[in-house]
Amino acid sequence: MAKYIGKRLLYMLISLWLIVTATFFFMRMAPGNPFTSEKQLPPEIEANLNAHYGLDQPWYVQYGEYLLRILKWDFGPSFKYKSQTVNDLISEGFPVSFLLGLEAIFLAVAIGVLLGIIAALKHNKWQDYTAMIVAVLGISVPSFIMASFLQYFLAIKWGIFPVARWEGFMYTVLPALALASTPMAFIARLTRSSMLEVLANDYIKTAKSKGLSSGAITVKHAIRNAMLPVVTYMGPLTASILTGSFVIERIFGLPGLGAHFVTSISNRDYTVIMGVTVFYSILLLVSILLVDIAYGIIDPRIKLAGGKKGE
Amino acid sequence: MEKILEVKDLKVSFQTYGGQVQAVRGVSFDLHKGETLAIVGESGSGKSVTSQTIMKLIPMPPGQITGGQILFNGDDIVPKSEKEMENIRGKEISMIFQDPMTSLNPTMRVGTQIMEVLIKHQNMSKQEAKKRATELLRLVGIPMPEKRVVQYPHEFSGGMRQRAMIAIALAASPKLLIADEPTTALDVTIQAQILDLMKELQNKMDTSIIFITHDLGVVANVADRVAVMYAGQIVEMGTVDEIFYDPRHPYTWGLLASMPSLENDNDAELAAIPGTPPDLTNPPKGDAFAARNQYALAIDFEEEPPMFQISETHFAKTWLLHPDAPQVNPPESVMKRIRKLSSNFEKPVLVKEGK
């Protein structure tokens, strides 16, 4: 197991290096630079700025320096937000996005799996149809419309939750719901189809022939086998939700990380683009590793390569 | 001998998009304590549905018991609720399925799958159940059961898994074991081992067995009595000797003739029954086998044959046994095996009118 994880960490470093390199060069290929704006800067000042940020160096020097800095977990200063480093931006925005993301993931998994199981157990009955209508709505209604609906009814009309801002737990509920709606619907559909497949298996009939109740069969025999597709989906979902959503954070006025993804690109804020991308990649790679480890725990047939024990 | 199971005129149908499929059309048989009854027939003849109905394992809906009774220890199972069935399944009646590769839960330890039965039906604690599960694995001939009990099904071979299935099925010492083609998915040497094991355990536990198969070789090996099913009905039933040495129904003749034997190897072509079984959404008028039957009489296409009794234990549902029917001899390969059985009545007796 330790050997396996070590090997995976090595691969992760290689993937990360590829991502950093690709982002670095694509970013430079895009026209414009951090100091392009409507007002033309005098050439001397632009030259000064370039010198200050090291942009006047040849690309291989910049690239090498950047790699060295990343190794030290230093993403450098932001070009646009003067006096703030990228590390500051991430450590300010990430806790907000992280908390919101965790809440959303919890909601999405709990409600999604529950809906999916109910739909599968009551296949082709009204419970199934209801759950699937909810799921289709969740998938097809964009999150910003969902967010506005939630704000309008739950906040403005009925006043249960605050409309926006970030001042306590109550403020997190609506954005988490809005963020969770699409993945929840997706998980519900995934769980349903995977449960239906599992329930048609012979071992479910065996369990029934032992005299187990349908509740016990579902809990002990069906759910675990039906969870693999959901766990697969959890990897990328976790990474994308934890790093925040630009749209949702905008609508609810939250100081999360999502905004930086979008604004940094239009600003050509090189260091922020790089920093946020690297950060996102690390989260993604770690969650994929966790998913793979979870596979091995859920399904004993999946042997994590590396340890040859048992063969 | 004590009767453990009595199935009376059982009718099961399934609602499908194409209409109502009458999978079982009036099946009656009984089973004594410690006896093995084999049900043979080709795919779709209703043998699996019949046996799964005894445990009410068919999905309802679309399945439906449209008539008849299943008396288990004199108690009718048909009207019982799911909750009541849970106390019968696994405890009184249990089942072994065809494919041991898919009938065990891949993500649960084999021991745990045995323990479930013990905890549910024998009120054992986890420790007791684990100890008993290990004993059961040893009983079904799995070496090193202490090690095997914590392993997962994928660490077992096919034969081992079927042994584990038998351990699950016998864990609560059921009175009736239904084995639905338990050896079909195994290779021949393993088949023989599994059959021996089942016979041995049956003697030890005094369990009755319903053995479903389409392999007549297996039937001769394990069964006391045989029921031949065709198109959802039992067409002939008797002791193993009666079915093998004095078959009366043309369908049984066909089955026996299509069995490869050591005597006719090179020259004789292996016989087959022509055609396919009828569509049970609209069962044919008269005898369901008539269209494939080279011995069919005119009346076979008009009226369903009644059941005739040839001996105390031997029944056949064919017009050929009627006093007015012409004398017909079975195919040559079957003729060779026919023996005069002393237990036969002087003349077949009509016991039940067909409808």
C-alpha cells in the first residue's frame, strides 16, 4: 500500500509538471500581457514594470525560475492586485470555497444517493418518476437560475436565509444548495442506474433466498456494489466544487476562489493564472488518488498495483 | 413416508409487453422427507419458475401465481406475506443457483455471507456464527476453512464457490433444498464432486431436494423420482427406473434418444427433437408437444391429453395410453433400454381429465 501510494505520488509530480509547463506556454502564447489596458503605458514605464516582474528575461529563464518557486510553494506576486501575493489570494479565498464546497458535496452525495436508491427500489413507480423529474430539473436548470430562484423564494419572499454575503453558517446554505443541485441530480441518476444493475444480479437473489428483508439486502448487499460509479464521479467533482464556482460566488457575493479563475485570465495576471491552475491540479490529482484508494476499499477485487501480496 | 411438500395445480404467469406468458400451467407433484425429485426439461419449460415459486422468489409483478396451492408441511405458502416468507426462506427452504461465479456477493467475505443466515435464523452472535461458518466450510470440503472464511469470493475457484453456496444453503439445516442446475456451470470432474457432496449432506441432514437440471446423466446419479416438464406442465413423472427403463411419453422418449451413449458413437447420428417449444403467451390447443411429436394422433391437436397412471408412482400425460390409441413403439435407441417393470398396473388408468 505504501509502495503504491509512493508510486502514485511520483506520477502525480510528473502530471503536475506537465500541467505547469503546458499552462505556462499556452498563457504566454495568448496575445497581450498583464499591463495591456485601454490606457497605453509609456514604453519606459512598461519596460520598468517588465524588469520588475522579470518579464524581460528570456522565456527559459522565466520558466526555470517559476518551476523553482513552485517547488518552494511560492506562486509569486499578483500583477493586478498590488501588494498581494498569489499565496495570499489562495489562502483568503480557498477557506470560503472549501467550506462551501464541502457543504455542497455533502448535500449532493446524501440527497443524490438517497434519491437514486429510492428510485431504483421503486423502479417504474411514482417515487421513481418523481426522483427522476427532480434529477432532470437539477441537471437542466443552470446553477445561476437555481441560485436566483433560491434567493427569491427562500431569502426575499420567505426570509428564511440571508440573501447574500459571507457572515456565518446561515449564509452558506443557499449557495451550497445552488452549487449542489447539478451534481446531486447527476449522482441520483448514476446511483439509480447502477442500483438497478446491481439489483438484477444473482447474488441479490441469493440474499433474498437466505430470508433477508429487502431493507437488509439493500443496505448490506446492494449499496456497496452500486457505489463504484458514484465514487468515480466524486474525484473530479470534489476538485471542481472545492475550488469554488465563479457564478455562484458572484451571485451570493462570496469572497471565494472562483472569481480569481475567471478574472485572472482576462487580466492576463500571469502568476494568478498559474497559481490557481497549479492549486486546482493538485486538488484534482489528490482527489483522484483518494478515489482510487476508495475503489480498493469498496471492491476487494480491485487490487492496488504495487503490492503483489495475495497473488 | 412423511410428505414435506405438496404442489397442487400450480399456475404462474408473467405480464409482459407481448401479453401474459403462462410459464407454469397446472403443475402438481409431491415430495417426501429425505427424497430427491429431479425436474427435467428444456429451457423455458417452466422448471426454474416452478421451483422459484415455491420460495416465492419470482419477481411479483410481473410474475403472478394465478392458481393452485403450495403446501409446505401442510401449510399453504401462496397467500403468505413477504414478512412471513422471510422466516421460511433460508430456514425451511433454501436454494442453490446455477452460476456460482455470480451468485455470491463479490464485495462481502464468504464467511460473512454464511454468517448472515446463522444470525438471521439461528439467533447466533457474531462470534458463534463465525465459528459455525468455519465448521460449515469444513463440512462442505473446503480445506483450511479458518483462512477461507475471511476471504472474498474472487479468491475461490468455481467449484469452491459452489461449495460455499451449499454451505450457505444448508447453514440453517433447511427441510427442503432446491438446487437449480447447480452443476451446469462447472466442469465434469467438479460436477461429480459437487453431486457427491450434496448426496452426502442430504444423508447427514435428512433434507429433501428438488434438483432442477437438463442433464439426464445427472438425474440418474442423484434422483429418486423424476418429473419431466414441457411447456409449463409435467408430462411424465415416475421413479428413476420408470423414467429411464419404461418411459411412456413421446417427449421423454425424445429426451432419452437425444442422450449420447457409449454404445452408439460413430454410426448413429445423435437424435434431436425437431422444432422449438411453443409460445406460452398463446399455448396451443390440445397437446402442447403435438407439433413436434412424430407420434402425434389427430386428437392431440384437438384436446389436451389427460393424465394416465401406469404404476403407483408413474404418471404420463399422453393420449397414447388411452385404450383406443394405436400401439406405438418408441424410437429404437429407447426400445433397447426398455425393461418390464413388475410394479406396473395391468393397464394404464386414467386419473385426471385434461381440459
